[in-house]
Amino acid sequence: MFTYIARRLTVAVPTILILITISFVLMWSAPGSPFMGEKLPPPEVMANLEAKYGLDQPYWKQYVDYLTNVIFHFDFGPSFKFKDRTVNDIIAQGFPVTLTYGFWSFIVAVIFGVGLGVTAAIRHNTWLDYLAVGFAIGSQSIPNYVMAPILVLVFTLWLGWLPGGGWEGGTWDHIIMPVIALSTSYFASIARITRSSMLEVLNSGFIRTAKAKGLPMSRVIVKHALKPALLPVLSYLGPAFVGMVTGSVIIDQYFSTGGIGQFFVNSAFNRDYSTMMGITILVGSLTIIFNLLVDVLYAWIDPKIRY
Amino acid sequence: MKIKTTLMASTAALLVLSGAAFAASPMAGETLAADQTFTYQDIDESPSIDPGMVEDVSGSAVARNLFEGLMNQDADGNLIPGVATGYDISDDKMTYTFHLRDNAVWSNGDPVTAGDFVYAWRRAADPATASPYAWFVTDITGIKGAGAVGSGEATPDTLGVEAADDHTLVVHLERPVPFFAQTVTHATMFPVHQATVEAHGAEWTRPENIVGNGAYVLTEHVPQERMVMERNANYWNDGATIINKVVRLIINDETQAFTRWQAGELDLVGVPSGQYLALKEQYPAEIYSNPRLCTYYYNFNVRADGPAWAQDVRVRQALNLGFDRSVITEGILQAGQIPAYTFTPPTTAGFTVPVVEAAAMTQEERTAKAKALLEEAGYGADNPISLEVLYNTSEGHKSIAIAISQMWKENLGIEATINNMEWGTFLEARGAGQFEISRAGWCGDYNEASTFLDLYKSGSGYNDAGYNSAEVDALLAEAKTAEDPQPLYTQVETIAAADAPIIPIYFYTSVGARQATLKGWPDNNVENAWYARDLYKVE
Amino acid sequence: MYPDKTKMESLTEAVNIAEVKGRSLWSDARTRFMRNKAAVAGLLILTAILLFALFGSLFQAWTHEAIDWKLMGRVAQIGGPSIESGHYFGADELGRDLYARVVQGTGISIMVGVVGSLVAVVVGTLYGATAGFFGGRLDNIMMRTVDVLMSIPFMFVLILMLVIWGRSITMLFVGIGLISWLDMARIVRGQTLTIKNKEFVEAAIAVGVSPFTIILRHIVPNLLGIVVVYATLLIPGLIMAESFISFLGLGVQEPMTSLGALIQAGSKQMLYGAWWQIAFPLFFFLATLFAFTFVGDGLRDALDPKDR
């Protein structure tokens, strides 16, 4: 196991380096400069701005400088757009927000998704099965940018129960609507994964034995079938994480949460190079770590899996 | 000359006398609400609220609340005292002496001195600060030596401004600038607390560090989410301030923002595009549309390496005439915008819009003339023009581009395609002249025609069309030193209208929705310079 | 004592008929598919939508970009669906015919999904099959590369690419397809590992067939089942990815449109009374996604023997 982890980590390092390099190259190829506004600064000021942020250095030097800062000081540099913040500030502020509502969205999605999936599996090929899967797919297919305004319309304007946006440190009434909007993105996939793996498990030998022994269906499911059926859901955590960060763009824009997804997209459009790099590296590293954790967890739960 | 001096002096005196007649002034019979919190929306976070670095309209609004300049604007855009009680102008109009009041203090108790202004202006012009608005000081204000400071040839202390004593600021200009007094209301010219900036560097605008001399102090700032400003008890005119707290929410989506306004979470919000008429019927008292000092227009690429058809003035005129501006203003925007046939808005102080033939014709006449011009130039059904309109990604720009290109297609048989780019790419393409027609908008930096007409100058960095007319250049140079530049300005507009390097489309209005309980909004201020201390809420 | 000739003949006939009507795996799968009501419904819906996208333009009264000037500015009041005005689905906020635009948008969205899926399939299958077949170090290197690439947040890279190299529909196809080939490669490699140990492959190697011919002629056809299933399941995801890209303003250029762009425009107008502007595109969007999903599920249930 430890050799496996060590092996994966050794691969992780060049992966992140490649990630940084690709982002660097792509960004430098993009036309436009971070200092453009409707009123372009005159050439002297542009030169000064570029000197201030080290953009006038040759590319290789910028690259090396950047790597040194990131690896040895965990310093992602200043933001090119927000003159009084560093990228570390932005990430420190935005990431916990995204993490919070992402985490709760996933929990909600797992609870509902698994429930729906199990139901569908038990009542396989009946109308209940189709209805459950249909409902899950439907809610996943409605784009977030349609769901968000509807939620605000219903809960803020008509009912007046919840505030229309903002985060204010993450009070529960600010978390609810982002969670509803985002959880529907995972919902269907989790339901379908659970359903198919549950079907497999229900057809296997040890379940047949349990049923033959006369156990009631509910005990069969809860005590025997659920754990192995949930394993594939675990491996879905990886892509779900990436999806959470991508989907958070819309959530951030509509609910003004100040999360990381919005910063990323805006920084791409503003050519805020350092913020873009910082967030890309962050997401990339976390994806790698997550995937590793999930695989380790997988092996720990299922003794048959050996690396 | 002498008469002029007396006039100037008495103007300054009048300003001092009228000093009391500003700030929040409730009418008789209005009961103030118990909760005086003003909540408003901005579409996006500003890059900076440091006066020396402010570059956008929303950042300037914040700066106006946290800091105060020498002079302020009243609800009609006229100058009223700020930190300065008034100013004198020398006979040759090249020296301005500002008299600062003695009771203006920073939020930490330090008195506001002339030295603070000297420091701030030098800092804004200093290349080391790398301010995106440094050009305001170096090019617009005409302060002596500013150009050399901006290009790095001279050190900032050579800037033509000095503190004669703690309460007297003397400014030396290198040429008479008729609108100089107005420029000091701009955020870039606000004072900055030297000790704070030097102690905290780039982080001095954080709530825990910031020191300002405005009516409010910054107490909370979460980027992309909210900003909270609270009453500054040390402000010299704090007694007249009614609003206690200003909350600024960043809401990217205009529809979402409007829904929240309807739910009562906001006092002031923008109106979603295209919904003005319908919402005005629904909320007649709350929806407003005020004149604004901005123009929306399309650039032709008249450079030598631009498209061939763009070199022919007849084709340009044809395109200029060949679409119905009222479709845009009354069909799409519907918020009281005014169709434009020349560049400078009619609301610009002192400016007379020249009478242009096109403005008086009916649309049928214009279309007929356009067709005739096209034929004359050799284009028609057998030799159609195909062109591309470039705009930056936005729903509003898209709708307008679609409408105009369709009208060209139907009226003139032009094969027009439209293409949008996101902001950064768009600016690069437009600035480098890689377009055939590009969309543009320009807002005046001060209330005088030259802020628009300078774009026609052949060397201007904002002359995206590449327009080059020796006649216009000469007139603009003359206007800089002329006694009365207005007739010259009008002449420039007439020439440009004939040359048609751009297609003016409409003059902006400032559109929004505000709760009926919010009062004091400066509806007549064309630069939309609002101060929270002038607002108040009623029951 | 001798068997009745006619009876013998009819018996032979019966045996022959039974032999001719042998049951192939494909027909087994087809029967299973047909039994799955949801999958069949999905297939019917998909066919209907494809017909709509291909031939719907024959019925439209307006082009997808012409503006109905009479409606300009008053769409919410008079721009609703009506047969007389020719706007069967109503008009959008600029006065353009929604029916024509939905026809076009559906076509574009489906094309993006299908072409993107094709890109993923072609690249992923070849890559995965090669890695799986050769095994050893090549396999290791190729799969590690896949792992590395999987950690890169591709959506971010796609945004960058669209920003840098401009927007074109080809870029969209390629970019979206490239996001998804990695999963395909992994799955194909797994399947190849199973297939390559079968006897017919051993036989082919023994006979001396070149490895690439083996891959192309023996392995890939046997992968077809799982590849087709996965490709069908990919399409909804790609259509949604395209709608997200349109939301960011990086999708297809005006006057062309996609379902994602139409829905996004409609969602802004739905609060002001023009419900048709979101209802119709959203309906087609959901129907397409549902159809592809059910068909894909049905195919997987039908072709995957383990599920029985």
C-alpha cells in the first residue's frame, strides 16, 4: 500500500509541473494584456505596469521565478486585476466558500441520489424505476443558470424566506439555495451509478444466500448490499469534485458568494495571469490528491482490491 | 482683463457663500426613516479603490464616499466647495490657488493639509505607481511638468503643484485649461494619507488599514461579494450627513439583481436591458432615466491597411444613413436614449451640437440617400459589400449589432456578419486596428467637449478608427488656447460628420430603479457623480 | 417401420429452418433492447428530434436571423406563439422567429454532441486499444500520461483555448471532444486486456498478422459494443458542456445559435412574461438529453451480459 501511495505521489509531482507549464504557455499565447481597460494606459505607464509585475522579463525567467515562489514560499504572487490583493488572499477567501457549499451539495446529492438509486434498483424495470431515473436526469439536465433565477424568484421574491444572495460568512440561509442548485448536478449520476451497481450486487451470490436464508429485504439491503454497492459512488468523488468547482462558476455569479469558480473565469477574461495559474494549480493538485485518497479508501474498504 | 479678474474673484467668493447649500437636504414635511442604510448594486468588483489607482466608474463612486477632493459637484453638476472653500484664478489663467478649510480631518484625526494633495497628485503621475489613470494628471489637467513626470524624464517633485502653507494649494498650469477646476472633482485628484500608504503599501485600502477624509469609512470588504462603509464622525460636514451606512453588493447578473430589488434587499439597482418600458409601467415612480455624458458609436477602420470599401467616404456615409436609429433607441433600449448623428452629447456644458443634414431627414429619405451613395460608389446587388462588425461580448451590444446588421442587409443589401470577442481580446484587436467596424463607447472625463473631441486627433491613443484630418488637428490645437473654444468645437464636429470616420449611434442615459423611499439622487448630474452623503431615506 | 417420408421431410425442414434462424449475439441484444420500454421510447423521441432538426426548416415561415420589426420592443406583449404570424414558437426578445432558431439550435447542439463524441471515440479507442494490446512499458507510459492529463481541469483549458484561438465551431467540436477521450481510453484499454487473451487473437498472432491489423480488425470490432454505449452516454454530457460554454459567451457565433444559448437568453426573459422563449428550447434540450440517456442505458443493458 505504501509503495502504491509513494508511486502515485511521485507521478503527482511531474503532473503538477506539466499543469503549470501548460497553463503558462496557453496564457502567454492569449492576446490581450492584464492592463487593458476601455482607456488604454499610455505606453510609458504600460511599461511601468509590466515592470512592476515582472512581465517584461524573458519568459523562461518568469517561469523559473514563479516556480520558485510557489514551491518554496507557497506564494502565488499578486493579482494583476485586484491591486490590493494577492492570489493567496483571493484563494484564502474564495476557496472555503466553494468548499462549504460544494461539500454540502455533495452530501445532499449522495443522500438523495443513493436513495433514489436503491429504490430504482429494487423496483427494477417498473414505472417507479423509470420515474426515479427520469426525475434524476431531469433535474440534472436543467442548467444551473435556469435553476438559480427560479430559486431566487420563488424563495426570495415570492416567499421571502431566504436572502437572494451573498455569503456573509456562510450562514445557513445563504447556503441553502446554492446547495439546491448545485446538488442537482450530481444527483442523477449518483442515482444511476448506485442503481447499476446495486443491481449487480443484488444479483450476486451472497445476496441470494441471504434472501434464501429468509432475511427481510430491508435487512438484506441495509446490512449486506449497500456497502459494496456504494463503492463506485466513492470513485465518483473525483470527477464530482472537478464538477463542483466548474459548476460553482454559475452559482457564484448568481448568488454573489465570492467563491473560487467566479474568480477563475473572470481572471481568464481579465488576463489576470497569476490568479488563473494559482487557481488552476490548486484545482489540479486537489484533484490528484482526491483521486489518490479515493483509490486508497477503495482499497481499504474492499479487501479484494490490491495494488 | 480686469473685469475678468473681478468676475473670477467674485465667482470664487460666491462659491464660498453658497457653501452651506449642499449635502443631504430633506424637504419640509418628509419624515426620515429610522434605518438610514443605503444598499446598492454593482455588476463587478473594482480593481482598486485607491484614488491614485481608480480606473472604473464604480470604483470612483466608492472613492467619492471614502475620500473628498478640493471641490465637489452638486446635484446639477456645478462645482461646490469640498476640502477647499474656494479658489482664485490668476489673470493669465495659468495659476490656481485653492484655499483649504481648517476643519477638514482624516478619519484618524490628522488634519487634511495641502501637502496631502501634493503627495497624492505626484503619486498619481509617478510612473513608479503605475496608475492606469496617470494620463488624467499628465495629459488632461495641463499641470506644468506633468508630461515629463509621467514619462519618467523628471522626478515627481517637479510637478507644478505646491503647498504654500498647510491650507493653501497652488497649482501651475502650462497652458490655460478652461475646465481645470472641474478636473479636481475626479477621483484621481483626491488626497491620500501619506503615512498610511507608506506604512502598508498595496494593502493600505484594506478596512483595517485605510484612512480617508470622506463622509464614510470602509468597515468591511469581501471581494466579489460586498463592501460596507459607515459614517465617519470626523468628517467636517458630518452634521449634514443622514445616511449612516452604505452597503455595496456585487451581483453579476442584472436579472438576479432586479429580483432582489423587488424583494426589497436593495435600494438602487440597474434595469435589465430591454425591460425599461414594461418595468416603467409597473414601477412609474421608481424607474428613472437621466441624461448621461456618454456616446455609443461604431468605428470604421479607415487606416490604409483597412478594408477597401472603408476608404470611400460615400460608402461610410451610406452605412451611417442606412439604418434607423429609433429602432435601437425605442425598440431595443427604450430608456430615453437619444439618437446621435454627431459625437459629443448635447448635454455637454457649453457645447452646441451642429445642425447635420442627416438628423433632419426622415428614415426613408436617409435610406434612399444611402442607396444612391452606394450606387455612386460602385456597389450594389451585383457588387455587394461584405463586412464584419466586431463587438465585445454582452447581451446589449449583441442585440444592437444584430439589429443594425439586419437593417443594412434589408435596406442596402450589405452582407454583414457580426463577431464578438471577450473584453481583453476585443481591446487588443480594436487597438491594433484588426477590425472592419468595431463597437465603442466613450464617457466624458469632465464636462467639456474636448473630452470627446480629442479622440478625433490623429495621434490619440483612443482614435481607434485611425482618423487623420489635418484640419481637425489644427482646430483642436487652436481650441486649447482659444478664448472661446465652443465655435471651434462645433466646427470640428461638422467636419467629422461629413468625413464619417465613426457612426455615432446614441447618447447614453443613466437608467436605474430606486426605491421610492430613497431621496436626494442627483438626476441632473450628467457625469452621474453621486455622493452618499447627499442621499436620505424617508418613511 | 420406415419413417414416414413426409414426416421426415417436414422434420428436416424444421431442423433446417431452426438452423438458419440461428440466434446471434446482436439479435439477442436487440430483443433485450426492444423489451426495455424506456429505451424504445428514447429511440422514438430521438428519431423525432432528428427529423425535426433536419426537416423542420421546411416549415418555417421566417429565417433564423430575420427580425420582425413589428414586434420590436413589444415582444412580451404580442410576440407569443401563433400560427397566423408565422411565429409558431413565438419570437425572441429581438423579434426573431423562435421556431426557426430552435430548429437550428437543436441541429447544432446535436452535432456538437455527436461530433464531440466521435472525436472522443476515435482518439480514445485507438489510444486505449494500442495501450492495452501492447501492454508492458508502452501501456504503462500511455496510461500514466492519461492519469496526468486527467488531473488537468479541462474545462479551464478549453476556456483558455477558446479565448486564445478564437471561437469557431470546429474549435468547439474538437475542444469538447478532447475533454472526454480520456475516460474512453481507460475503458477501452480495460476491455482490450480482456479481449487480447482470447483464442482468436492468439491465433492471429500465431499466423503472423501485424499488430496494428490485429488491433484494427479483431480487437476494435469487439469493443464496438461498449464503445457505442459509452459514446451514447457521452453525448448528453457534451451537450451540457456546450451549453455551459455558451453561457460564458464562448459558444457558437451569432446568428447561429445552439440550444444552450437559446435557453440562456430565454432564462433572462422568463421573468418578464415571455415564457415561450425558454419553454421551447428547454423542452427540446431536455427531450434530447433524456432520449440519448435512455437509449444509451438501454444499449448498455442490452449489450452487457453481466447485467443479466
